[in-house]
Amino acid sequence: MSDAEVAQEVLGTYKALQVANPIGKPPDPEKVEAARKLETKIAFRQPSDDHTLAPAVAMKWKESPEYWVTGGEIVAQNLNRTLTCILFAHLCVYALKKGAPKFTVPIEVVELKKGGFDNHYILVAGRTTGALGDKLSEWNQDAFIIDLWGHNQNRGKLVAQPPAIIVSDMEDASRKTVATIPAWGV
């Protein structure tokens, strides 16, 4: 089974989760606030010592694979709450690490920024050619994108391959790799 198929199988069980900040609908302020509190809890608490981190330390923590896995474990403790895209990204990293004993390509956690909109987080797996900011069509065609937040709003496939066919709304958005989770089980 390919890594894209593994991702589809592992993450497909989460396609009914609720989005805190839906596209084209006014968000429920209470649900958004609850999601933001969870984001803050993850960002400023390193589990190894469970104390509040200074902002500069928290930024370095966000760059580590452990941050994304640990954050996903926290999200997975209660799947009845509504989630933002960054919480979906945490959950995807955790679910893949837990549910896929072997994943042969690295995963980039990518932050997209377009205009005055909030940042959007997706996962890019297996990109070996083309710069992150290049046109998606310039990436290797076996790379794939995971966007559970978008998928749960009928905004594209959960796992999209080849990458040139997805993220049309964000095609011209600036992109930044926040963290890279190395391949495992290989």
C-alpha cells in the first residue's frame, strides 16, 4: 500500500469531525474560543516538564515533531469538540504516527498565508522536487497533500495526489514549512 493510501485509510475515520471556523458560515464564538484555548494549551505546554513556556521557546517547540504528535494526542482525547485547521493538522500527525507502523516519506507541516486571512495548516508528504513556494505542478507527482479541515467541509480530497489538482483556493498563498516529521518504520 502506498503512503497516500495509508494516509487515506488511517485518516478516513476522522472525516466526520466538526470544524470550529467553517468556510462561508459565521463561526460560533464559543466554539472558536474553545478551540483557541486548546491551541494555546498545546503551544505553551511542553509535556516533558508541564510548565508554561516563554513565547520564544514556544516558537522553537512548534518546530519540533514532538510538538505535532503531542498536540494530536491531546486533540484525540476528546473528538467531540470542534477543531481549527491547526488542531486537525495535529490530529493527522498523531493519527498517522499511531496508526501507520510504516510511513516511508517525511511529512511537512505547512502554514499557508493569503491576504488578510488567518493562517491555514496542511500536511505535505513526500515532496522531493520543487521548492515549497513553487507551483504545485512543479512538485514531484507522487507527493501528496493532507487537509482534513478542508475535506470535512467538502473542500477537496482528504489525501490529494497529484498535488497539482488541489488547494486551488490557496494556489498563490505564501507557504512556509513549520516542522518536518521524518519518515518512520523504514
